[in-house]
Amino acid sequence: MSIKGNIVVGQSGGPTAVINNSLVGVIHEAMQHEEFGEILGMSHGIAGILNEELVDLRRESAETLALLRDTPASALGTVRYKVSDADYERILNVFRTYDVRYFFYIGGNDSMDTAHQMHALAASRGYELHAIGVPKTVDNDLAETDHCPGFGSAARFVATAIRDTGYDTVAMGDSSPIKFMEIMGRNAGWLTASAALAKEEPDDAPHLVYVPEHGVTLEQILGDIQGVYDRLGHCVVAVSEGLADPEGNPLAHRSDSGEVDAFGHGRLGGVVEFLDEAVSQSLGLRARFDKPGYLQRSFAWLQSSVDREEAYEVGRAAVRAALAGESDKMITLVREPGPTYRCTMGLADLEQVANHEHILPADYINETGNGVTDGFLAYARPLIGGPLPPYAKLARHLLPKRPSK
């Protein structure tokens, strides 16, 4: 029999265009079960527990929750904070004070570790707590799940953005024939690879795609660009921010500031600035670059319909799992075999997810390391919620030149 008690839910790490769907999914499902008392929201993730800054989510209107499903970023606020041993003790004390028996954390690798540690501490203290991780990340790098809510919408943005900048590059002609786009992905190239979803014809942008899992030399990149330019007169390149050489070293220097985030991850330097300068100096071609940055994860106008619904359903599934007595688990998306895309919900042990990383498989990257395979396209295409809107290209019926009069 499920224990009666209160719920607390929080959002952590980098937001996505659909993260609030998971929050609403938790709220909607919880409201259907009398076992739950208060539905509390953590202001700015785990910091909301440490500071006892909690909000009453039952008092939000149905209209607000409905609109929240189309609203980007983390409605409760997010945080990047490494929890200490003393913090875990403090969190458990707050849970006791507020009779929290159900803990849902929407986040990535580090958030899954936090949920796992809270489960372990509560169990060691004899306090019944159901801790469930709700997956979220645009990087698509969580282990044990086919893909992550947030990735499909970010992938749709990246494919749309590189297609549009490709049209722009063609229109500019020789004035700036080389275009780089820097795409999020420290170690995992899923999002960079999704740029290839923009291609409708073989010569469409992106012409080259470089991911961190397959090291490349600067000499190869310059040679690849020269080859495309010689053939087409322009070249559009998708580049991961974590691009590395064959030895695994960052191709561009990391930021010399020595800055790291709360979890000790070094801040990356600008790879497209490095490549821009190299193209200018070595090839004598003018290059430009785009750095969409956080737009990749927050552009709700390009939400994937598939991503939106799956993000909502993992929130609902988390509540059902906790109600069934599960704890120390993360909700997973399980792709069913067959030509028609369909996913169901599963469960994975948080310990198998926390601090692990799911990188792009080798068979999704072409042999030369400058593009993706059909296998990746088949994997990613269903996740972006349908084809990109059609664009027109002029037939460009040129008139023959006429003699001067």
C-alpha cells in the first residue's frame, strides 16, 4: 500500500523548450490520486529545499498549467549546485518537516545523482521516501534511455537554423562563402549531428558535420572545406562546441580564464572563432559564424510535437511509478522496433544513469568523421515532430546574354 504524504518536484540544470511539460505532467497526475497531499515546487531546484523556498502548485490555475506546456525554460527556476554531504542531511530534515514522501527531480546526469543520493540517505535513516528521476537534456546524453525529452525540440531548432543560414550563405555569394555554426555538446554530438536533418538534397546545408566523438585535425577540416567550396562555391559547417583532435584534445583552446561550473566542468573556448581565423589565414576565404547558444534549448516556437508529449508523459509516469512503490529509478523512453515510431515508458536504476554519459555511437558517424550516417537520420528524424516547413528555390532560368546595341 502506498504511503500518504506530500510531493516535492524540482527542475535542475539547463532548461529545455519542453521541460515544463514534465512539470505539468507531475502535477496533473498527482492531482488524480488521493494518496498525495500538498504538491510542492522547489524554487531553483535543490536550492529551494535548502532555503525552504517552496511553492504550492495545487493553487495554480488550470489555464496557467495549460499555457505552461508551451512555455520554455524552467518555470520553477533552475540551479547548478553540487550538493554536499551536509546538504543531504539538511534536505532530509526539510523533507521530514514538510512530510515529503515523494521526490521528483527533473534534470540530467547530476540531477539523477542527487535523487539517487537522497534515496540512499533516506533508506539508511529509515525514512520512507520515493525518489524518481525525470529525464531532461538537450544533449541527449543520459544513459539507459533511447533519447531524452528536450532533445527533439533542440534538434528541430538546430536543423531549422542551419537550413536557414545555409540559404543566407548561398545568397551572399563570394562575399562570405563559408559559414560555421557552433552547436551545444561538450562530449556528446547528438545535437550537432541533428543539423544533418536539414538536408533535403545532397548539396543542401550542412555540407560538413563535426562531432566530438570522432577526432579530426585542423588540416582535415580545411581540406574538407576547400573541397566543398571548389565544387559548390560555398560551404556550411556544423561544429560541436566540444570538437576534439584525434588524441581527444580540444581542437580549439579552452577558455584561458580557468572557469569551471559547479560540477567542475571546464568552460569551453570558441571553436568557431578558431576555425574562422584558420579558414581566413590558410584558405584565403571569408568565413562567418553563428553561435545560437541558449536559443538551442529555449526556442519554444520550434517545439517538437513528439518531444512535447513525451516530456509530459514522463512526468505522469514518474508519479505512477512512485505510487506503485518504486524509488531510486529514472523514467526511460523505450523505442519499440518497427518502421513506425512508437515509444513506451520504462524504468532504469538511478545508479546506472547518474554520472554516466551516452555518446553518439560510432555507426552513426561516417568513416571520415565529417558527417552522419543514414542510421542516425532514421533514429533522429521521428523525434523532431515531422518535416521542416517547405522552402522554395527559384528555377533561375537565365537569359542568354545579348549583344550591346
